[in-house]
Amino acid sequence: MLSRTADHLFWMSRYTERAENTARMLDVNYQTSLLPQSTAAAQAGWLGMLSISELKQTFADKHGQSLAPAPVMAFMVKDENNPSSIISCLRAARENARAVRGSLTTEVWETQNQTYLELVRMLSQGAFERDPASFFEWVKFRSHLSRGVTSGTMLQDEAFNFLRMGTFLERADNTARLIDVKFHAVETDFYGQGTEKDQELDFYHWSAILRSVSAFEVYRKVYRDVIKPERVAQLLILRPDMPRSLLGCMNELMTNLSMVTSDPASETRRRAGKLRADLQFARIDEILATGLHAFLTQFLDRINEIGAHISREFLVPA
């Protein structure tokens, strides 16, 4: 496969996944903002949203220090000058799909194209402002549809492998950022110390984290207990059967990476395999004892290095 074709496929899936992840975070923050809470707590939630995307300074330069829900959501949804906004991501996904139209099935291309055109129509008619929750659900649904159509209609060859690699690399990066920012925001410690009010607020906080990655029902099924921070961390980091966990993403990444290279000297494969093994044999108590923030910072550095090596080895060099 031509490296340029692989590059477009890889980034098409990354941008689609990024749009979905942005919609998930905005949806949870929007729903949480409707709960009774202090102004400081509400602003901390929106600040965390910008921190995950590393856009605090960019937003401040454009909108000042105000963290009201409306400008933050508009910035993350329809600001075309923000490369991480939903409209920017879905436009980029569509342009990458258009560049490799011949490598995609008709259904995959039409899904990407229709998603962007429908998005533009909805934004122009004010659908987002009228009902943000329904709009975010629509973005998530279109991402699910894109993955489903890809899995259901495309030949599972190298083109399919690069699409999957882009999806799971982006998902691992976003999940790690989410855990890092959201866990850091909790004032009481991991084991439920603090006042009764603190613990009540923490319940909504942990529930929001789980809902943002569609893991609330999964948590109830797996643990059958009250929500405990260390178990939330274990679910989102070390459970191989959790679709959005770090280990789950690395398993998928390694599976597809192995399909596009059998070279034992591949540095990309070596790094990905080592990171997967570190997660596979880790224990959550050891991670928490040595520091969750340090662990996740190191994970993000390593996942970004793997992305850079994928670009150098298979794609168009940046």
C-alpha cells in the first residue's frame, strides 16, 4: 500500500474518533452543569474539558478568562479555527476520506460525506443551540455508524488495519487524558475520606467519568458495588475486555500493527508491544502507590512516540 494512502486512512479514523471523544466529554460536562453546584465547581469542569484537549490558552486568547458553558461549547463544537472542534475534526475526516475514495467502499465514503454535510446543515439551523444533548448523541451515533460500516463492508486488508490503528491510538490517548484530568480534579482522596457531602459530590464526579466512556453500566456489571475511584481506574486502565480501556486499546493496536508488519526489527512494533506488556502485567495498587499522574504522563509520552514511529515507518513523514 502507498504510504500516502495509509496516511489518509489512518488520519480519517483518528479525526472521526476525536470528534466522538469531544462530543462525549462535552455531553457529560453539559449534563453535569445542570446539577446544583457552585460556580467554581462548574467552571472547574469546563476548564478540565479544555485541559484534556490542551486548549486552555487558545480559548483564553479568544474568549478571555470566562468559562461559561455557551462559549466553551461553541468553541469545541463549531469554531473552525479550533483544530480540535467537532466541525474541524469531521471536515478533516471527510477530506482524508475523499483523498482515498478508491480505497473505501461506497458505504464508508457516503457515511463520512453525509456526516459532514448533515453537520453543516444542523449547525446552520441552530440544532446545537436548541438541544445540545441530542446534538452530542448524534455525533456519537455517526461515529458508531462509521466504525460499523467500515467493519461490515470493507475487506479486512491493510487499509482496514490502518483505519483500526488510527481509531485505537486516538482512543488510548483520549482515555489517558480523561483519567489524568478528571482524577486530579477530585479533592478528597482515593479511598473515600472526607465529609459526607464530599463523598456525595464524588459519586456524581465518578459517575460522569464512567458515562463519558460508556462504562457506567459496565462498572455495575463487573463490580456490583458502589463506585470506588481505584476500581474506576482499574476498569479504564487495566481491563482488557473494556473497549475504551488503555489495555484494550493497546491490544487492538498490536493486533492490527502485527498485520501490517512482520518485521521483528520494527521499532514501532517493539515499543507498542512493550507498552502493552507493561499494562498487561501491571497492578492498580502499584500504579496508585507510585502516582497515577506520573503513570499517565509517561503513558501519553509513550503513545505519542508510537504514533510518531507509525508515521515514520508506514505513513507520510510529518
